[in-house]
Amino acid sequence: MLLRIRALVSLLCVNQTWAQTTFASLTGTVTDATGAAVPGARVTATNRENNFEHRGESNATGGDSIPQLLEGEYTVRVQAQGFKEHVVNQLRLAPLDVRRIDVRLEVGAVETRVEVSAGATLIETETARISDSKDAQQLKVLPMNTRSLWNFVGLTPGVTQASAGSSTRRFAGSRANQSDASIDGITLSNQYDSTQISPLVSQIESFEEVRVDMANNTAEFGAIGQVTIVSKGGSNALHGSLFDYYS
């Protein structure tokens, strides 16, 4: 009996942990001109920056999914025997995006193809969360006389400065301890009042993208407000940055 009590206490005292990721994913269905599912279609998503290919295949109901995609611009190709190749160009994915691309294949020779431009999707139909994303170019050109990430976060509608002299932000009316921030999936906030505990938040030149999610977040985030920072990848070219502010 004593051993059972100890085991129960141990389970109750386990610390909470969250599995976080910055990857995006593609989902959708592949159908023919009549709307019938096309199983076995090969779906390939190619990252335009590094030419890395991510491959998937539609199932018996025509559904397909490609997870764990880095942010960036992609070209998506859908191929099936007896149908024209379908190509989606200029598909830009932000961190944590769940993008739906439904494809209707046309009957024809495999050597021919149909090309479409994805452009910018204003509404993410696969989730109910409220999000705002800023890429490296926006962080660079926005007229902010500061190197603090939190001032850029404050430009997002629904994000306000906490009162009583606090340096924290409030997301959609949340309390001080109901938000979190992370860089490449690693948290940089304390669990008491969401104060940042890393100097990396001031190195905005190293950020590829900053995403703010509020309300209806997915299961890996326990807070109402979530700031996700994705750092820039390396390159073979030597580069740097210089800044100066005049007061």
C-alpha cells in the first residue's frame, strides 16, 4: 500500500513539458476533374533556397500531407499516371504554417503540366488561431528606433504593454504568466511572469522570421500568447551587419 501511495505522489509531481517545433506543413487532397479521389499521386515540395525535396503520396481517399518543412518559398509538384503534372509556384510558408493545397488534376500526357502561382494566403483555414508574422526584411525596414524584439511584437494587433511598470506584453487580454517566447523551439521566458531570460532577443539581425500567435493555439503551446523566433541559416558567403542610431 505504501508503494502505491509513493507511486501516485511521484506521478502527481511530474513537471509539465511541452514539445515545440517551428516547422510548417502542407496538407490537401488530390482529385480528378469529376471530384473523385486520385490515390497514389506523387507530391513533391521543393525548397527554392536549398533545392531540398520533401516527398509524399496521396492515400486511398486522395489525402496527402508533408510535415516538417522549413519556412521559405516552395515549388509543389503533383504527378499521377494519366494526368497532366500540376505545379504550384511561389508558395511561401511561414513558421508553424499548416497550409492546405487542394489539387484537381486534368487528364492528359504526363509530359504536359498545369502551373499556378500560390501567392500569399491571407487566411489559414486549417487552424483557428490568430497569427501575425514578420520576416527578416520587415524587421529590417520597419521605422523602429530600437533593437528590442518586444517593440516589434507590440505592433501586432491585440498585443499591449502590461501596466504597473512591467516590461512584459499581454496577448489578447492574457495575464502576465500566460505567454511564452522561443527561439528555434527553445523557450527563453521564465515560467513566472513570462519575462525574457536571454539576451538573444536583442539580436534582431539573426532572425529569419518572428511569429506571434494568440488564442486557440495548437497543443504544443500551453500559453495564450506565443512568440516564435526562427533564426537565420548559414551560408557560404561572408556577411555581416552594421547599425547606428541618432538621438
